[in-house]
Amino acid sequence: MKSSSSKQNPKSKLKYPLPSEEVSSYYFNLMPAMLEKFMEIRTWIYELSEAEERIGVIEECLKWGEPSFLTPKTKSGSTIRIGKVNDSEFALYFNCKTTIAKEIAIEFPELNCDGKRALYLSSSKKLPKTKLIVCLKKALLYHKKKLDLS
């Protein structure tokens, strides 16, 4: 069902529909510049899941009040959470019991990664797409990595 006010409804432009009112409400309470970055990253996560069958279906929900992405069917990945830090900065959060953030900090020292659980990004700068895709893939395939080594 298309709305005649689709030009005013940012949700109507989304390639990947939002899963719930809770998640929608989080996103659409962000400032426009930050919302744009969140939507870019969100799209890349879904595109990775479509391109890589080992990732499988993405489940998007709120964890700790922030959008989180899981791989419930394949269990290939570790949860990725995205959250606002302040008005100009946000972070991708990875499970602190994994080596994901440490690997990112080593592989991409130019990124603002604490090496423990968070990769900090600015809402006013262009996202480093190629590097972020690598980071997202590390998380979405984290549990497959161990199997690939054997």
C-alpha cells in the first residue's frame, strides 16, 4: 500500500523495511546526518547477508535500547549494535568477548577503534565504506572463521 505522502515518509525509501515500530522509532529520532549514516551501514549489513549465504537472514532488533543485527538461523556472526554516542559521533559495538574490535584496530589503525568493543564514527564525515564492509563481514562471519581454519 503506497502512501501519497511518500515524499515525506523516509521509511518509504528503504530497500530493507524496518522490522518494528521500536526500531523505527529509534532511527527516526536521530538527527538527519546521523540517520543517513545508520541507514548506509544498515543497508551494507543486509547486502552482505544477501551476497554471502553463510551469513543468512539478518534479525534486526533493539538490544540495550539500540539497533542490533544478529544471524539467528546460521549463527555465523556475533551481534553488531549501532548506537549514538553524542550529537556528532556514533559507534558500531561488537561483543567484548570476541576478537573483532582487536582485529579491526590492528588491521585499520587509522580507524577510531578501541580494540575492545567499539568502532567510533563521525556523523559529519564520509563513511569509509570498503573498510567498514570488511569490519561488518568480520562480525557477521565471526563464528565461521574458526571452522574455516580447521
